[in-house]
Amino acid sequence: MNAGELLPLPALGEYRAAIEEELRRAVLGEDPFLTEVAGHLLSAGGNRWRPLLCVTSAVAGGGEVTFPVVRGACSVELVHLGSLYHDDVIDEAPTRRNVQSVNARWGNLTAIVAGDFLLARASEIAASLGTEVAGLLAATIGRLCEGEIRELRTAFQTSRSEEAYLASVAGKTASLLSASCRIGALVAGLDRPTVEALTRFGEAFGVVFQIVDDIKDLVLSEADLGKPSGHDLVEGVYTLPVIRALALDDGEELAALLGRPIDGPAVEKARDIIISSGGVESAARTARDWADRAAACLAPLGGGDAATALARLGHGLVDQLSGL
């Protein structure tokens, strides 16, 4: 999912260059080894959705991308990176962004400590931007943890409800995307109605983002994803396409496969059932509904290139599924 292609703003390359430079500064530590580990995934690249949402939100509301806005953008990306370090330990993931994961290369303990370091750097930056931003980022980290716990508690449960799925998504994904938009708006000094509109947009867009990501986990290859495909099925994380497939005609056959750890041929068979049953198409329609909601949240902002680009963002993600 390429943020640059879906946010075609003239100065986006300039903003991204400033963000990358500041991120490189942020991961520097006194210990060279910690600097290397903390910068591992940073140097592997990434679409930078969260920082780009931060700066685009500032522009969409009529503000400017000042250095504090860039710093705010870095803070949310550092939280995201830190959470990936921790996630890969939980999932025992061997790769991330087409490179060896930190835990696979240096071990779980190093990965956890480096993830904590990134969260600390994010908090330090947020504190420099004022008490509201600092409090927001701290609360968002808490919501990320709550979302992950909700997901872990329903692992391997074929009875997982859509409500439980959406509650987890709200915490583990939508909260940080929403915070990205809100921090950009706050640091740019936008008025309160605009801040709230962008915050609501980020929440709804976060749901679109996660549903699309969950669909891609089922239909794309490991090379395309930059991480193992079908990994959610292996870990017992039954996402919206799976939940929908379980409720359809082939649900009994799928349920007989799931509910326990699976690998190899069983994963491929489960993926085939989910795709052929219509579970993927059903989930994609729900993602489009959430994209409609996200776009509607921006109505108070009026026109403008940045606001229009944000309003189209959710639909752009869903449209990418049609070619898969």
C-alpha cells in the first residue's frame, strides 16, 4: 500500500525527506549497537503511512508543515516501529519488510529493549510538542496494547465475532492512524472543529486500512507482503474475511480446519476456502463502507487538494484489491 501514490500532493516528497532525516536523528543512541538495532527496520524502508497522514492532515486543515509538525510525524512513526519490534517477538516472525526481523537476527530480548527505546524516543518528542500531544501519544500506546490483548484473547476462536474484531482493530490500528491525523492538526494550530473532523477521519480510515491489510494477508504472496503470507491463520487470528467465510455455506469445512495451529497445506486449503466462499469480497465491501464514512468525516473541511486526497484515500486502498 503506497502512501505516496495515494496522496499525490506536490510537496509530499519534500515532507517525506524531512521526516526521514528526523527519524534517523531520533534513533541515534549513545551505544552504537542500540543505534544499529533501533534503525534496522527504519533503514528497510516502509510506506510511512502514519507520518504522511500527520503532515497531510496539517495541510488539509489549512495549516503549514513546520518543523514541529515534522517532529510530530516522527513521533507516531516511532510508536509504529516500536510496536512492530514487539509484534515480531509475539509472532516469532522471521522477516519484516523483506529483511530479517530484529528478533530473528539479534534475539527476542534485544528486540523488546529496542522497541522500548523507540517508544521512549517517541514519548520524548511528543513531550516537546506540549502536554496535549504527550498525553494523546501515551493514551494511544495504551490503546495499542488493549487492541493487541483483545486479539490475543480470541486466538483460535472460530466463534470470534465481528464486534470483537472491530474492537481489536480500533485499538491496534485505528488508534494510531487517528492520533497521526490529530497530532498533525494540533501541532499545526488548527481550530477545534477541524481537529475533531480529522480525528474521526483517522479512526474510520484505520478500519479500512486494517481490513484491506487482512485481505492482503490472505491473497498476496510473501514476496509481495514483505512478511510471511497467511500468517494470521497460522497464529489463530481470525480476521473479517475469515469471520465472514465461517458464516457462509463453506463455513463448516473451514471451521473443521481452524481452531488450532495449522501450517503448510492446511493453510493453503483454508485460504482457498475463504477466497472461493466470498469471504474476501464481503470484507472488501465492508471496507468500502468504512471508506465512505471516512470521506464523510472530512465534509467540514471543504475543498483543497490535501483534503480531497484524504477523502479519496480509503477508496484508493479498496480499489487496489480489484487487481489482486
